[in-house]
Amino acid sequence: MQVPAHVEYERATSVEHALSLLSRPETRVVAGGHSLIPMMKLRLAQPELLVDINGLAELAFIAKDGDQLRIGALARHADLLDSAVAGKCFPIFHDAERVVADPIVRLWGTVGGSLCQADPSEDLSAAFAAARATAVIKTPGGERTVPVREFHLGPYETVIGRGELLAEIRVPVKPGTGSAYEKVSRRVGDWSIAAAGAVLRLNGEKIEEAGIGLTAVGAEHFVAAEAEDYLRGRPADQDTFTQAAKIAAEHCHPAADQRGPEDFKRHLVAELTTRALRRAAGRAAP
Ligand SMILES: Cc1cc2nc3c(=O)[nH]c(=O)nc-3n(C[C@H](O)[C@H](O)[C@H](O)COP(=O)(O)OP(=O)(O)OC[C@H]3O[C@@H](n4cnc5c(N)ncnc54)[C@H](O)[C@@H]3O)c2cc1C
């Protein structure tokens, strides 16, 4: 199939307008369209109405606001990669964006679309999970917030309901934090075979808080929770990182596919988690 089925199209002029259109059944938001349009061509998605949110400039921002980094759902991958404030607070986002697809996808694909697509191989889902971000969802009655760690219900499924719109992602900025993302793919611009993101908050040499996100390896909510528990309160050194990475590799659920067998993916998780933790610790400024 190369041509999507017949679909109605409306261009939203405001968030309120988008929400009212989204209250209709079988309606989907289109942002960058890099995931949705191919799925429509393959008849994996067959909405009756597309609500185009590309005119909603109020959703296309990246800013530090007090102790939070705020990223609008319509910020493009390229905007996040170009954002100095995002790179300063969370180098993990720049690491991840450098390896998301290619420049064409990054120019048009959006941060919100990445999260809402809920593809198990989406790099930003793991990066935001590691950073303990919160999703802000506009609803017919106002708005609600959901931790990114609870946002994905499974592959291609999120908590966003009918008549709702992801508006922004908020990430807590805390002193003493460093972060990094490491990915291995078959070729430049490809999806992950496996990837790992780490966010560490240090107090001297001690780990106060740890976030580990895993991509494409069947980690529940993209998180390596057992490894995070192990890290808390321990010294930020190579032995600790190696052991935590081993725990992360043991507890994820990679599936054998054209990108490699299960044991190879577990090996990658251990290696990439170690590297991400080491780089995150090196970047943690007091
Ligand atoms: C060739 C190619 C290679 C790629 N490689 C990678 C890669 O290596 N790593 C990676 O992480 N990603 C990769 N991607 C995926 C890319 O990052 C995502 O497709 C893209 O960013 C999704 O964003 P979008 O704006 O295009 O979403 P769309 O396709 O417009 O939408 C995707 C889904 O999200 C919903 N949606 C979008 N915005 C909202 C919103 N604000 N509120 C509620 N629902 C919303 C839509 O209804 C749809 O269901 C690749 C894509 C392509 C085409």
C-alpha cells in the first residue's frame, strides 16, 4: 500500500480548537507525520480525521523556567538538538538527538510525536524516562500531568485519551546532575539495536539519584528500575557502574529479530549502560 485511505483533514488554529476536533471518534493528531503517515499508507492506522497541529506555535518552545526545563510537544528534534539551554541542563538530549534518524526526519519530526508514537525503539522515550520527566496533557476540562514513566501503556499505546493532546514535557533540573545517552545501530540514521541513557545526581562521590532508560530491549516503561535501586547511595565508580549495568542487562527483555539475537542485545545493554553511567558521572557538575 502506498496511498493512505480517504481521510478528512483539519488544521487546528488553537489548542482549544484542536481539543474540540479531537473529541470526535477515530481522530488522530498529525505533527511531523513521519510515523503516522507511513502507518496510514500501510493501513496500520486508519483515522477518519487528521488534526494538524503544525500551526500551534504556542506548543513549539524550549525554555528553562525556574527549576524545570520545559519542552513544547511541537518542538522539532532539530530544535532540541540546537537548544543550548537543553544541552547545558541535559546533555543526554543532545546525545540522543544526534542519533535519532537523519537530518530530514529531525527537521520535521517532533518531540511530542516521538513520545506519542510509543515505538519501543524511540530514543527520546528512554531519555525522558531516565530524566524523570513529566508529560503535560491538555484535556477538555483543563490539563493533567503524568510522569513519563507512566505515559506508555505498551507498544504504540499511551495514556492519551480521546479529546486529549500532549502539550509539553517538563524535566526537573537539579544541581549536581550529569547525563548521557549511548546507542548502537546497524548503520548511521537507523533505529537502535539497543541504547541506554543515564542521569546521575551526585553528592561528592556518592550517587544521590539515578535514572536509567533503555531503548528497544523490552524494558518496562523504558526503565531499568532494579539497576537504579542498586546505584542509590553507592560510590560513583567503575565497579558500581559495571554491576548496575549487569543488573540492567539481566532484567530487560530483548527480543531476537533482524537486528540481532537476545544475548547480543543483553551484552549491548551492559556495555552501553556502563558507558552512559561513566559519562553521566563525568558530566555531573557540583
Ligand atoms: C526514516 C526514519 C527513521 C527514524 N529513526 C528514528 C530513530 O533512530 N530514533 C527514533 O527515536 N525515532 C526515529 N524515527 C521516528 C521519528 O523520531 C518519529 O517518527 C517522529 O519524531 C514522530 O514524530 P512526528 O512529529 O513525525 O509524529 P507523527 O507521525 O505526526 O505522530 C506520531 C503519533 O503521535 C501522535 N501525536 C503526535 N503529536 C501528538 C500530540 N502533541 N499529542 C497527542 N498525540 C500526538 C499522532 O497522532 C501519531 O499517533 C524515525 C523515523 C523515520 C521516518
